[in-house]
Amino acid sequence: MKTRKNKYLFVVILLIISNGVRAQVLVPPSNANFSSLEKNMLFYADRRFTVTQTGSAQVYLPAMFDGNYSPSYTPVAPSVSDPTVITIEGLPLEHTQRGAYVGWTTRYWPATKFKIEGFTGDNIWTTITDVSGYGGYEYMTYLHGVFSKLRFTFYTASGDNGLLGLSELFFLHSEAAQAYDGLMVKYDAKGNVGIGINNGVGKLSFPDVNATTEPIGIAWFNAGNDPTQYGIHRTAGSWSGPDFQQLRLGWHTGIIIDPGKDYSKSFLDVRGNGIRVTNGSVGIGTEDTKAYKLAVNGTAIFTKVVVKNYSNWPDYVFDSSYQLPSLDSVFSFIQVNKHLPDIPSAATVEKDGHDLGEVQKQLLKKVEEMTLYMIAQEKRIQQLEEENKAAKNRIQQLEVKHN
């Protein structure tokens, strides 16, 4: 009998111990403790889901979801009539099963009156908690069910002049969230790495181009709070025509592209609409462009060159008011300078090169002047021929009379 009593006593002790082990003491995450955000579904929610904020008193949204516990403060105080409302939409439709926890934390100026709501699988907003007179710096409450949206509404706060401070919004969902979901690098079964996304389509993948309009990418150095100065990223703006986002490679101290030279495909192959240089110069075979937009040290071949010249194209030579230089003056100039007027000398070309468009214009001018000289010469020849013919006729008439 004593043995049976001892067995019963042992079972009772085990039940007490078992129940004690199952008891949970939940501590809301904050900068003041080591409670974990490991299963927080809202890491980088502003990039992974649709997050909106309304009200005159607004916080910096990215700080609400980065796990850093750095607070953001509203510039004005929220109120019952004009509260701070933050809504997160597009959450995974997965049941919390044994339960989940939702809440907020801050370092200073916590909310004193607030409400948290969830949009359930029944497509209705339900109040998860509605609190007044609160005095803590962090808050967490239990919820159960399927929620595709969460809405945090902050009516009043304890900061100076009623200002509100917030460090983090969280939704601890052990069923739908992986460890540090959205915060750390994600690997899939094929070894693909996703940054800010769960499933990468390449060895390294970033969020879809429609995910944000910000110029995000890879940065080596945050110069002047501008990560685009040194890095690879997409340009700002929406993914819509005609001005789609572009890929930008920025490196303020220069960019070297070296495809090699040992193999048949060792080339930089540019396709699409070609290359456009909006600023600066291009040098081929030279490092010194001498401020020219294009400098080529070597030979070049073209099937067609179009020079869009400036005004004053020399058709004015054919105007009746144009003073055609006399051939005597041209001859005198050549005798002294050893080149045609308006044409650069050999020494000048050797030193400075020549302006293709300007030389073409001056050569055309000389051709037009030469044409006028030829026309004048042709008229003079015709006149001399007529005079010669008339003289021959008079000579013949005189010979007939004489005979």
C-alpha cells in the first residue's frame, strides 16, 4: 500500500513539474532585453509588403521594420481626431495555429492610447487590442487566426507636447515566418541567394523591379549619404514606360572594363540602341582627348560621315553682292603664303589638326569661286571667239575687194 501511495505521489510531482515546464513568461522585444524577434514577419515590411501611413504625425517607416530598435519621432503630436495610422497589407495567408504575437516597442515617448487591428480571413477588420492609459515602453499581445493585413493606430503619446516615438513594429508568427525572415540573406535548395526576397531566380537576386522606386543595389561606400556614387544599382523611378528604371554603374574614381584580348570573343559587346555619352569625352588609342568629344589615335574607317555644320554655308559666293577676289590678288597671296586664302597652312594642320567641317566649307567656297572664275573665263573665251570670227570676216572681205 505504501508503494502504491509513493507511485501516486511521484506521478503528481511529475505533473506539477511538467506543467511548470510548459508555463511561458513572454517578454516583449525591446532594446532593454534580449527577447528575440527571430520569427518577426515584419522585417523590411516596407519593401516586402504594402505599407502605408496616414495622419499628420508620421514616423520614418523604414525604421519601423529594420530590427535596429532605433526610434523615430513624430514632428507633431497625434490625436484622437488625427491619429498616426500604419497599415501593412499583403501578409501571407497562413494560420497562426497555436498563436502569434503582435506589438510595438520604443526607447522614448511611448504611446498611451493605441489600437491594433487585423484583417481576417473573413475579410473584416477585427480589433486585436484597444488600450488607453498605457505607461510601458513596449507592448505585445496574443492573436489567433489568419490575417492578411495589420493596422496600428496611435492616438496619444507621452512625449514632449504629446509627440510619439516608435522603434519597431512586429508580428511574431512562428508558422509563416522563417528565422529572421526578410532580414538575412536567403538560400534556396539550389544555392541561389535572395537579398530582400525569399526565392531568387539567379545565383544572386534582389527584389522585383516593381517592389520599390528607390535606387537600390550594391554599394561599396556611402559617400555623403549617397550609396549610388560607388556601386551597381537601378535608377530611381517606377517600372513603367517610357522612362523605365535603368541599371547604373557608378564609381567616381573611374571604371575599367577589361574583357581580355586573347580569345575571339574578348570584346565589350554593346547591343540595344548603342552607346550614348551624355557628358565628357571618348578617347580611342589615347588617354589625352585634348578636350575633344572624340579623340582617335590611329586609323578609322567609315561607310558614311555626316557633319552637321554651323550656318554661313558658302552659297553666298553665288550672291550678286559677293565680291569675288581677283586672280591677281589670289596669285599675290599664294606667292607670299604658299597656300590658298582661308585654307590652313601645312604647319597649322601639323600642329593643331584641322576642323573637318570648316575645311570642307572653305574647300566648297574655293570650288564655287573657281566655278565663277571658269564661268567668267568661258564668257571671255566666247567673246574672244566672236571677235576673232568677226575679224576673219573683215579680212576675207578686204581680200575679195583687193583681188
